[in-house]
Amino acid sequence: MTAGVSDVTVESVVRTAAAVHRDQRGALLPVLHAVQAELGCVPKEAIPVLADEFNLSRADVHGVVTFYHDFRAEPAGRTAVRICRAEACQALGADGLVTYVREAGLVLGETSADGAVTVEQVFCLGNCALGPSVEVNGRLYGRVGPARLGSMLNGEVSS
């Protein structure tokens, strides 16, 4: 079970979100976003409840959750950093940011052992003219170099 989240809480969050979005076409995605917003992730305990709510197989729901990189099975660290690896950002130095992350002992796609930071790679943040771009806790930053990224990883986000 996901740390700090009970089965009862997961089920009630999923069923509430499903009730809110039930009449929408393609409601599974908005429900998944709502569950993650509420719980910080889409825990494995949510899969059978979602399957029941939408009359889908568990495999179908699991497939959707694992296909989209925005959904995570465990909560992110206190600081969630996403580095753009799309072509424009690559051309402007995103590889240097990834190298910096690795040299700092962090692994892309994972949360640090102390739960302080999660670093992920994405393939476009839509800020191509200001690359390399990084998103920290939902806020977008452009022209990020290694030193600035270091501050971001330490929770010292500057505008």
C-alpha cells in the first residue's frame, strides 16, 4: 500500500472523482488526474476501484496509468523537477542538465532516498524559445543552466 494512504481513502477519492466526471466522454483521464491531485499519485489500490467504476478490466486501467508519464504510482518528492528533453531544449543544453542531475547522485524518474526531490524527463514543456526548460512543482522556467538547476534541486527556486 502507498505510504500514508489507506484503502478506504483511496476508494473514497476514486469513487468521488468518478462521480464528478462520470458523464464526460473519456472520463478515465480526468478521474486519474483528480485522484493524483488528491493523493499525490495513482496508487495500485486505485486500479481495481477504477476498473469497477468504468466497467473496464484492471489491465486496461493499468495500461492507461502506465502509458501516460504524468501519472505516478508513488508520491513525488517535496520538490518535483521535470527537465525538457525535446529537440529545442536538447540543442540548447538539456544534456548538460541531465549530466548535472546524474553527477548529483539522482536518477531520472526516481525520488531521492530522503524524499526531497523527484527528477523526471519530459519531451516538451512548450517553452522551446527559452530552452533548456525546467518545470519545478508545476512552475515553468526557461534558460536554465546547471547552477540554477542545482538551486532548484535544493528547493531554492528563483524566478
